[in-house]
Amino acid sequence: MNKLNRNQFIKLSSFCSLSTFLNYNLYGLDKKESNIELDKYGGWKGKKFQRSGFFRTEFDGNKWWFVTPEGNGFISLGINHYHQDWWAQQYNKDFWLRKFNSKEYLDDNWNIGYRERALSDMKLLGINTIGMHTNASSLIDLPFNSKVPYLREYKPIVLDHYRNPKPEIYIDIFSKNFEKYCYEYAREIALPYKDDPMLLGYCMADCPIFTEGDIELYGGTSWARKLRNLGPMDPGKREFVSIVKKKYKIIENFNGIYLTSFKTWEELLNKKRWRENIPALNKNEQDDIESFMLSCVKRYYSVSKKALFTFDSNHLFLGDKINGNTDSLDKTIPVISKYVDVIYYQYFASCGDQSDLLDRVSDKVELPFLNGDAGFGVSYEMMPNPYGPRAKTQSERANWLLKCCENAFSRNNFIGWHICGIIDTWKTMPTKEKFQHQGLMSVIGEFYPEMKSAVQKISSNLYKYKT
């Protein structure tokens, strides 16, 4: 992430506060026109709760809400992928340099112009949250004082699926060293932000690889497969042996399932790298992997949250953005729900499948849901494989988004949808050769008219969906 020096910050913050966000209105429609009165965080003054000074969640006896620091009901309509380098690719860098009157990427004019353009676009659309995926420090980092509620990354372990985590990433989370590391990391990441009222909450990895279904889609390994291959002095290995010992009682029963020839449980404990990184041989081993996986997730969440809240208990803990396109959400929700304030997930799917997923998992927990990354695309020459379901036209794409949001926000337990994303990426961009992200605008900032209208309609009706 690129940092700005003090002089850049003074120019940037003063410029934007005077020119862009004087009497800032989070919604694209005028307040009088929309007949919705909002507080400075985008919360609806027509839905009152107790003021706390920070964002939180609350169930009013009928529906779930975010609650703003001023005590007003809030529904999150977010946008992802404010990555400054996406504006500085070979195919669009010169355009944005001219647009921002900039001589080089990330100079003073670039940073000022980028921030002004981003905040102006969010105001135009009615976007009221900056989603998990952004690396623009001028939008979310202190001391720039974000003008829009935002999510902050808190990643004790970098498990994002798109980073293709290697086996060594899956450290022994049952160890005391992990606890010590988490406390040091949380102090660095969270302590400076504990008093920021614009911070909506903390989120961890982007679709971490937890389950066998995750591995089937992304490859790699998992804690369950990795830790069971450690040695006798490793707490993770001891946890695995404890689980299977309780289930199988005697080692012969274990051998029969795993096709091994251990003479004692101690021999299993002592043996390193006894199992290859391959799918389970049978249903019993699959069940063992799942049980151990849940034990790992429980440990990961309990230690990570405790460390975070040691330094910042003012803000919400969302945990990882769990993958709804694999079995991960279904498998882990009983455990993660004990630690998070919101079930934070992503799901790239049709409107019908979106509803089916929520129908399936809603009864498992008494928590609100936030789809933190979802979208649709339309293929064209420079973006042949956009993520998510693909519409034939931008009009069809816009109708899909409208339908999904109308259905989701009308649910009593749904409080957020974050759109993927703000700007197109082309197949010539490094890492996007195979799949591309489609935005609400072209690579030179021209909004797709149908998508702009759809998002504006959603934002102007956001609180009407809840009434």
C-alpha cells in the first residue's frame, strides 16, 4: 500500500474537505427528493437506536440492522476494488495522468485527483461503504479521515485464496507462538484505529481455503491436512490425534479406515508426514478432516478475535469473507457464528441461487448477513471472462443486480451488499489474463448507463426495502 507524506496529506485532506464533501450527501438523490433523512454516516434517522459512538449491529425484534455511531439504522451498499494501480495500467495510465493533471503515478496531483474522483463517484451512485477490497490509502487510512464508512483488513494469517497460499502459510495455530504473534499484529493494525467512528469493522481473509470443497476449487492444502502431518511436540498434531483417538478408541480401528499400520497412538503422534496431501479415502476420513477443520477454525477465530479486541473492542469483527461458491459457508458457519458480529460471505451466483443460499443457512444462526463481494459481467473482446454470471447485455446485467438487491434487502436478516466492482480490468493486465473483474465503469471511467441507474435506484430505495 502506498503511503503519503505529511505535506501530501495536508494538501489532500484540505482539498477534498472543501471541494468535494462540503455538506456531503451519501445518496445520489437529493434528501428532499428521496424523502429520506440521513446522518453523516449514511444512517437513516427514521430508525432510532441508542447512540454508542461506533458502528454496531442490533436486532430490533423483527429485523437486523447496522447502527451508526449516532444511533441510526444503517444498511450497507458497498463497492469493491478501489485499487489505485487498476487506474495505472498500460491501457489507461496515460488517460488518468491527464485527467488528474499528474506527471507521474502517485504524485500529489494523482492522489488528490484520485480521491476526489472516487468520493464523487460514490456520492453520485449512492454508495455508502468502501468494501474490503481497496488499497487506496487516501480513502481509508489514517490520518486521511475517511469520508465514507469502510472495512479494514485484519489478517493475522494471509489466507486469501487468490494468493494461492503455500503449505508453510498454515502455521500451527494451536501453539503459544501464534497467540503471541496475534497480539503483536493486532497492536500494530488495530490500535491506531480504535477511535475512528467511520470504521465499520474488521475483516480477515478473502475466501480462505478451509474445506475440502475449497481445495477442490482452488487447489493447495488446508490446516486439517497440514497439521495432522506435524510432529509429537506440535500442539496441532496433538489436537488431531485427540480427535481421532476419541472417535476410534483403539488404533486398529483407525488403521482400518486409513489403511495404515500404526501399533499405538503414540506412534501416530510421533510420525511426521504420514499422510499425503490428497482427498480422503472414504467417508470416515472425510468426517475426521471436517471435525479437525472446525477445531482449527475455532482456534483461529478465538485467538484472532481476542487479540483484536485487546486493542480495539469498539468496532465490529466480521471474520473472513467466507466462500459461498464452495461448501465453506455451509461447513464453517456453526463455528464462525460464535465469534463474528455479521456473517460475512461472498457469492457469485444468480438471483435464485442467492436466495437459495440464504434460505439454507439463515436458520443455522441468529446473526445478520452481508454479501461482501458479488457481481455480474458482460463479456467483450478485452474482457472475455468476467467473474460471476454473465449477462448478454448491460441492461440484463443491471436487471439482475436490481432483482438480487431487492430480494436480499427485503429479508429481515440481510444488511449489506458490496458490488464487485468499480472499474473494468482488461485481459492484458497482469494477473487478469484468464479472468477479469468487471466494474460499473470502463477503464477510462465511463459509467455503463444501465448499471449507474440500477445502483442509484437501489441506493435511493435502500431503506424502503426494510419498511
